[in-house]
Amino acid sequence: MPDSSRTDAPTVTSADRRLVAAHPTSMPLDLVVRDPDTIAELTSLAAGDPREQFALSALRIGVLALRQARGQIDTEQIRRESERMLSGLDKQLSEHGRDVHTKMAAMLKEYFDPEDGRLQERVNRLIRKDGELEELLRRQIGGEDSELCKTLDSHFGQSSPLMSLLSPEESQGLLAAFRETFEKQLTTQRERVLNEFSLDNGEGALARLVKELNENHGKLSGDLQKKIDVVVGEFSLDEENSALSRLVRNVDRAQRTITSEFSLNDENSALSQLKSILDSTKDTINSNLTLDDEKSSLARLKGEILKVLETHSEANQKFREEVKLSLNEMVTRREEAARSTTHGLDFEDAVYTFIQQESQRTGDIASHTGNTTGLIKNCKVGDCMIELGPENAAAGAKIVVEAKQKKEYNVAKALEEIETARKNRAAQTGLFVFSKKSAPDGMEPFARYRNDVLVVWDPEQPDNDLYLKTGLTLARALCVRSGQHSEAKAADFQAIDVAVLEIEKRTGNLGKIESSAQSISKQSDTILKTVELSRRSIERQLEILRDKLGDLKRQEAAGENT
């Protein structure tokens, strides 16, 4: 038996119940099918319940068809089928209307929603800060004849394709196209629906239904006529509450909404808001890219550039004056040095004179020993001897100085000779002074090798005095360092070592000054910065050495008193 729970099973009416009450509820049949079409259709189904259900459905359809063919019309069945058809038709029309409305609203929202619509998103990407428009403006800034203005005028001007497309007077515009398309579709749908349910159309669905009923069964009963009138009333535009009238009203309302959103007459419409945004954008661009307005971005940019150029010009002028002043001072110092007592003396005497002046300032004793022999038999190596004074932490320590102005001396030979000088003069530290005229090529102006210090000095250049002063100070610090071994003073020695290393590092930078000075017009900033940094660092480290040496001297004095 067929399953009554299936959705396609027919509804049991009162006539069916009366018919079933007069006959048994089931009847077994053992049939042999010989029709080829029927056999082919049954064979395509799986054996068992599916094939049985299909056979029972086919048997029922055949029985009903034969009954109707004999003229046995079931009025209730016709009414039921008519109601089902009308209900399905109403459902399909409602779903179609909702579907059309939903899709249209979604599509319009996707493109024109002011929050996250594609059109709004594209406009936001175009006009936001650091957006595409601003990037384009940075590359093409000009006057009214610039490519930017021409491009904006061609795309957003009154005669541009976009404004023509959005113009309500343009027959080929976007609004006209939308209006024409919607009117055409609504008219077609309205005519099609009315045509299908009009009794004047002989080929319409309703006319064909009535015609078929009249041909097969004559005039229907009064109840059936009422139902038909109700159906006709539902699809009549004369009835205000009919389904068709409601559908037409919804369609008209949607059409008016769409038309209002694309109307320039309404200030709150989407098209008016879009036009307002474009006009505002165009005005903003024009106001910021004009030189007539002092507050515009382009005018402010021009002012800032002029200020920067003016400041740069003043800085260059000031720098040129400072360079000229520095050069004049250097020339003046060179002339004074030429008139000084060291000018005209040989290199060894000049070194001794300089060391003697520095020793008097620091309380040390300097003596010229180049003409006397030392501890080594018949050896006069060691041009000058410095003995640290009693105020020094390493009082009595000796520094031997060797000055050479000969081309054959290199670093290795200089270290060998200064070592001999230390042994010959019983000195703790050695200072070897190269003449700049005969110094080895590529040699740094200042270097230290354990307890020996090598310096390159030019007595005719006052600026070179810093190298020799630094070498003397470092030699004194090395004397203190080599003469003290107390662990209690390790922190002081560490500070001295740091100061010595810093002096070596910063004094090496002075070589950069000489190379930079040769191209002063191009490397002026490097010269000034390097000179300033080196001078400050050397002065600071020399001060540290002086302080530490003073501390050691005070500690020695305190130890002797105790």
C-alpha cells in the first residue's frame, strides 16, 4: 500500500472515505505485466518497496484517469486541486516578489551602501589620507593647465562621461537606463501576469482552465463558481486587497524608492549624496592646489620650500664665513709659529724646546742628553730625558725621548731604537718623535706599543702640537702605570687604561682631519664634527689622567704620613 505520509500523496476527502467504507481496506493482486514500456519503467527502479510504490501510484493514476474518462467527476477532487493550484501559485508569486525585492536591495546595497558599499569603498580609497588620489597629487602638482586638472576635468567636469552618465537629462545616462530597465521589466511582468489570468485571453491559464472544465463537465456547481470568483478577484486590479493589487503596490513602491534614490531633485537620495561628495572633493582639490589662496596646501608648500631654501642659503653663507675665519686663523697661527723661537732650529732642538716648556708647566725636569753617553758603553742613544717631579704619583720615573728627521726610519726601527734608549737611560717609558717630513708613508700620527709611544709632529704646524702633548701625557701615565702594582689601586689603573685607549682612538681620528682638510669645501661638516668630537674626547681623557695621577699622588702622600 502507498505510504500516506509522503508529500505527494493525495488528500483523503469525505467522498473517498465513503467509497472506502463501502469496500475493503486492502486487496491483494497478483499481476503479470506484459507491456514493454511498463516493464522498462519498472525495471529502472530498485526491486522491493520502491518498485511496489511506483506500481501502486501508477495503478491509482490509471484508475482515476479511467474514472474521469467515464464521466465520473469528483467535485471535491476538483475543488481540492484548484485550491492547491491557487495556493501554490500564490506562494510562488509571493516568493518571486520577495526574491526580486531581496536581490535588488542586496545588489543596490552592495554598490551604493554609504557604509560599506563598493562605490563608497572605492570613493573612500580614492579620497582618504595617503590614498591613491593624494599619491597622484604628490606626483603631479601644478596649475590649472597641469595634467591633474585636465584629468579631473575630463573625469569629473560638466562635460565628463561620468556626469553625463549621472545626469537625469541625459537619455543615455545611468538613471535613465535604470528607469527604462525597471519600467520595462515591471510592465512585462504585469502584462504577463494579467494576460495569464485574464478571461479575454483564450490562451491564458485561467481561460484554458475554465474552457476545459466547461467542455468536460459543463457548468460547475455554485461553490466552485464562488471559488473561481475568489480566484479571479485575487488577480483583479479592481479589488484593492487582492493579491495582484498588493503585488502591484509593492512593485510600485519599490519603483518609487529606486527612482527617489536616483533622483537629483531629492537632496537625501543616494545619487544626490554621491554628486555632493564628488562636488565637495573637486572643490577641496581645487582649493588646495591653487596659489591664489595663501592657506591652500600648495601655497603653504611653496612657502615652506622658500623658507627652507632661505634658511639653507643663510646657513651656507654663515658656514663660508666661518671657514674663511678658520683659514685666516690658521694662517695667522702659522705666521706666528714662523716667528717663534722654534722656527729655524733643527728638529731635535725643536722637540727639546717643546718638551722643556711642557715639563716646566707640569713640574717635571727635562734635560738634553743627546751629547752624553748612558749606561751602555759609548752609546749616546736618547736625545732627551724627562724625570717626573716630586708632585707626580711616580716621582723619579724617567721618560726618554728620541727625535728623528731621517727617511730611513720606519716603525720597527723606531721601536728598536727607543728600546735601546730606555735601556741606555734607565727609563721606564720611551717617546719616539717622527718629523712629519720624514715619517713613513701611511703612518698614523699617534700610536702606542706597550710602554713606548710613537708620535708624528711638525714644529711648523701649531695644530700638530696636540699630538706631542698627548704623547707626553700618555708617557707620564704609563710611568705611573708601570711603577705601581698595588691591588688596592686596580680601579685607578683600569681608569688609566681606559683613558689611554680612548686617547689612542681619538688621536687616530685626527688623521682624518688632515685628509678632510684637503677637501674642505666638500667635507666641511665632517671636519668640524670630527675636530670637535676629538678635541672634547682628548681633553676629557687628559683630565681623567690628571685626576687619577693626582689621586695616586695623594694616596702616596697619605701612605708616607701614616
